[in-house]
Amino acid sequence: MKVLIIEDEELAVRKLQKTLASVDATAEVVGVADSIRSSVSWLQQNPSPDLILMDIELADGQSFEIFDKVEVKSTVIFTTSYDEYALKAFKVNSVDYLLKPIQKEDLHAALEKLKGLKSLYGNNTSAPSLNVESLVKELQQKLQPKEYRKRFLVKHAQKLVSVDVEEITYFYSDGRLNFFKTTDNRKFVVDYTMDDLEDMLDPDQFFRISRAFYVAVNSIDQIHDYFGNRLLLNLKPAVDKEAIVSREKVTDFKKWMGK
């Protein structure tokens, strides 16, 4: 098995080589690259190895950039110091991860998984199990903090007004238009759908209680039981329609309020 190591710490490279040799006598390290640039160059100039052991953080950026610059046909195992909770979803199929410091038994298990996949799919790198692109994109999004909307530009009379998200207490729909209200009880039309807002708003601060309402945590004055296993919210400032937490949202809403 031919292996490329992408790692920018010399000590880590030596340790990885030693551990690799101890768990698989057939493993041959055919190259070592220490940056995005050198990794892309190596992959462009050499046949694809069977396996790439790839550190996420390199001196010149995150190794995900390699996938944007060159086609990666090899199976990839990420090596990383990130907390395990952020990576659990990616220990599947061809994309594996090893937490530093890398343990012999973990590397052995990862190589056994690779051998199983190779046995199942042979050299068919287009097989779904050996396609890393979509998983790399998901992993990149998971590890990079998402930027949420900080302000909205809205019309007011004949002017455009910029309103900070911190001033917004809730968003709601009347079935035709979507609005938001501010802490000082100003009301504005917002040119986004409720589904659009779901991607824009920080879920720690805003919760979608129903199809028609997004509420900020600081807008909730009182919570009442409501028929049908729902909840009725008193919001501040007051709103001219009932703010009801739908039945399927109640459990998640309670968890959100209790954070």
C-alpha cells in the first residue's frame, strides 16, 4: 500500500512513519508534503497513492484547500487535534480521522477499514464509499464557525434603514409579508422568507417556533401551556397575533430556553 503523508511537523511525520510501519509491513511512504502548495504539486506530478494521511491544519492554511486545487483520487484519513465531538459524523466510509497524538491501535483500525473498502470496491474510486468531496465540504463547514447576519437593511418611509440584529425581538409573517419588530416597538417589512431567515439567524439567539414566527430569546416575557400540547408565548413588545409554539417544536424549544 502506497501512502502519502501531508503534515507540517517533522516530529509528527517521523512518529507517523514509525507507527505506520509497525501496524502494516506492506505500507510504503511514497512522499511527504508539508503545505498546501507542496501537496498539490506532489499530487499533480505523481500517481495517486492508495492512502493519504492528511493533517487538517498546515502552515499555509487548512488542507481542505487541496481539494479545490487538484483532484484527489485517493482514500483520505484526516489527522487532527480538533475535539472529537466536532468530527464524529465523519468517521464513515473512506473518510476517517485520527486524533493526535495518533495511537497505534487507532491507525491499525483505520487501515483495516481501508482494506475492507478496497476489497469491496477494488480500484473503483468513483464508488460512493470512496468519494470524499461532499464529506470534505461538510467537514470544512463544521470546523469553520458560521457567520450569521449582523444587520438588516430595510425600507422605512422613503429611506433605507440599517437595523442591528441585536435590536430585533422577533420575525413573523401575516401570510403575505414578513415583518420584524425591534425592542423599541418599531415594525419593518423584511424581504426574506422564513426559510431564508433560518440560514441567517444565530440559533443560540433565535428559534423558529412555527412556520410564521422566529423569536429572540430576549423577546419572551411569559410561557403558557396551550391546548393541543402546544405553548403560547407572551412577547415583548406585544404582537398583534398569537405566538404559538407548534407541537413538534415544543421539546426543542424547551431545550433552547434552558441553555
